[in-house]
Amino acid sequence: MSSLRATARARSNIALVKYWGKRDARLNLPAAGSLSLTLDGLQTTTTVCFGASASDELVLGDAPAPPAALAKALRVVDRVRALAALQAPVRIESSNSFPTGAGLASSASGLAALAVAAAHAAGLALSPAELSALARLGSGSACRSVFGGFVEWRAGEAADGSDSHAVPLFPPAHWGLAVCVAVVSEDAKPTGSSEGMQRTAGSPFQAAFLAGVAEDLDAARAAIAARALSELARVAERSCLRMHAAMMAADPPLLYLRPQSWQVIEAAMRLRARGVPAFFTADAGPNVKIFCEAGALAEVTRTIAALGCVRRVLEAHPGAGVELLE
Ligand code: PMV
């Protein structure tokens, strides 16, 4: 059989208004919308080839991927095979520009690159919205990495998920922000996001977190349109902390933030209190991301690196959406 092949590159994204909770776990349909910034520093390049292997394979870097990662990828690939009426086995080769297993989110960039490469390899002509909904099947946040800059994932209402995809809000050049990623632990997270969301569904604070999302989305859109950092700081920090409050109140509790994470969070708050335009956010892991005006990045990075509790610091800027390479 002749092989069908394509390569795509996608970048990670970090949510300013968090996605945490599903209304449909099979289709990764969210309980509410979310909003993020796509970053240039953390990217995944993925090649998909149909018909060149005896069975479905996923290679991450130089090594075969664990079964759970292949299963996630096949949620996207199986949908592509169904749409293209294709039965051929798939071989996926994926590599990250950042250290894997370092506790940095790679699922958003990985699944977005996979969706676009797989659709093209299979000869499907999908719209950007359809590619975003396809990436969502692998990992919810991946639907946002299809687009560059500031992106909103509209929760949608349709039972089949067709209206649950991301839309671009503002291009990367809209606002000269930068992000300092404070890596406090390089361990893989003990509880993945799907299991974590399932557990948090029973948290007495989850309803309160979800009830605030619509207002947070309105406030974040307005703050970004006006390039108002202190307004965006307020929304992003409360969205992050409400999400972590809901996680912590789950039974058994989900504690993603470590003592070192709180040291970084407090340092970001101190920076802003003395006039440095910066704020923090953190996801389902201990590493903290500090957003700032690009002109403040050197000072932010210096301050965070000097804390002594941070293993390494990465810097990133607003990035583009997914690109088809060949
Ligand atoms: O897309 P997932 O299943 O990896 O979930 C991502 C969840 C958070 O990163 C914590 C929040 C978000 O909106 O990205």
C-alpha cells in the first residue's frame, strides 16, 4: 500500500481562564469555556504516516510511547480514519522542543500537531474549527493550540461536540507579553488531568469555580483588548486559585502545588506590588508560569531564578497556531 504522510508543528498554550471539568468525558466536552495564550517556546513536531507499519505505533522522541499516550493519540487517529474511510495502521513520530517528562504540558502541542498531521496525511480538507474539534478529542486544551495568540475555547452545546472548538481572539503580536516558566519539579504528575477532573467533579467548590467562568471570560477578553495587565492579572490569578481550591477540596484531595510553587506565587505577587507588570498562573502540576510585559521579563526571570527553589527557568513569547510542514 502506498503511504500517506504529513508533518505538522504546534505550540503549547497556557490558560488564563482555566478549563477544569467535563460535561462529556468521551468527547472531551468541557463544562465551561476557557481562554489561553499560545506560546512559541514549547513546541511539538509530529509526523503521521498511514500504511507504513504493521500496527499502530507512537514514538515519542527516540522511544516507544507508553500505552496511555498511544490510546490518547488513537482517539484523534480513529476519528480521522472514520472520516477518511481509511483502515491502514498509523505510525506517529513526535518530538518536543522542550524536555519531555519535565512536568511541562506537552499534551496541548502534541495533540494539536497530531490532529493536523493526521487529517492531512489522510487527505481530509478540514476547516480550522474542525481541526480544533478534532484535536479536542485527544486532549481538551489541544483545541486551543490550533490557533496562535489569544484563543478562546467555546464550550458549545451540541451533543456531538461539533460546536465545541477554539476560536482565535487576538494574534500573537496584539500584545507584547512574555512568560517565565518556573520549573520547580521535573517529575511526571501523579494524577493526570482526566482523572483529576473526574475527582474534582465531586468537590463542593467545583460548582462555584464553574459559576465564575462566564464572568472571567468577559473580563479577560476586555482586559486583553485593552492590553490592561492589572485587570488580566486579577482574572487570571482568581481563575487559577479557584480551580486549585476546587481541586484541594476534592475527596481524596488533589494537591498539585508544592511548597516551592507557593514561593514562586508569592514572589510574583511581590513583584506586582512593587510595580512590575507580572502575574502568576499554574495548571495541573507544580510548575508556575509568570506572565509579564515583555520589557519586564529579564527582571522577572532574575527574581525567580534567585529564589533558590526553582530548578530551571524557561522563557516564552506569544506564538503562532499550528503549521503544516510537509
Ligand atoms: O487538556 P487537558 O486534559 O490536559 O487539561 C488541561 C487543564 C489545565 O491545564 C489545568 C487548564 C487549561 O485550561 O489548560
